[in-house]
Amino acid sequence: MTIPPRVPSTITSISLDNYGNIQVTLLWIGQPVPGKYDVVVDSDGDGIYNAGAGAGADAIDDNDI
């Protein structure tokens, strides 16, 4: 599925440690409007959410805030 447009002021890149773990990262500046947000790591940068495991799979955190 196509990833919708990003929320303004969100980050466009993240850093990994020596083990490939995502570092603690500030996702956006300011107070977000309470609601439901999905945090997607588009690992191949194609703008498409690729579910599943293995190469080309995108990570998603769909917890509500």
C-alpha cells in the first residue's frame, strides 16, 4: 500500500548503532494532535509499505498516542 504524506516536521532519516538497532530518535518537533499515527520505516525508500519479513520489508509501529 502507498504510504500517505508525512506529518509536517517529522524526520526523514534515522541512525543505527553498530548492531543495526535503531537509536532513540525524536520523531517530530512540537506537540502532536492526539490521535492514531503509524510510524513507518520505509527501508527501501520507495513510498510503498511492504509488509512481511526479510529483505525489503518495512517496519511499522501502529500503537496509538
